[in-house]
Amino acid sequence: MAGTKTKKKSKKLNIDTGPKELDGYSLGQNVWGKLYSNGSHAYGKIAKFYTGAPEGNAASIWDEINYGYRMVLTSTMSDSPPPGAKRKLTAAKTRDAREALSKGKKK
């Protein structure tokens, strides 16, 4: 038949996430840490590890306080929150709940 098209196979992307574990932490784990850029507190899931940086081993996390991927050195990461940081996480979650509630009322 004239004009028939052949389907092209899609290529699978192979995204390199680096090592699965580093310095006692694993991908997907929720951690607290200090941001490398400005030293403020961050909390979130580990997305990727970085080795070989001059400052030391680092991890990219999805920050639930500041909303976005942030860089944290593994030397500053911990499972428990530092003093005063849990208050920031609670404030961020409260802000999200208020925004969701206000969007629901407008509709």
C-alpha cells in the first residue's frame, strides 16, 4: 500500500544516578542537611549522589522546605532534625495546606 508509515521504536533513556549508597545513606532516603549554597536547613529524599567533588561527597535532594532540588554535603546530613529546623518543615506543610484549601474554595 502506498503511503504506509513504519513505526519507529523509542529509545530508552538510561539516567545515571551515581552510586546507590554513599556514606551510610541510600537513594530515596529522607534526610536532614545543610544546603551547600547558603547553609540553611533542608529536608527531603535523596535523588542522586556525587563523588569526587573538592568539598567532599554530596547528594542532590528534593527539598520539601524550599521546594526544589538542592545540593547537600553528606558530611552535614543526618536522620534527625537539627534544632529549630522541624519548625520550618511544619510551616512549609501548613503553607501547602492553606494553598490547597484556598484553591478548593475558589472553584
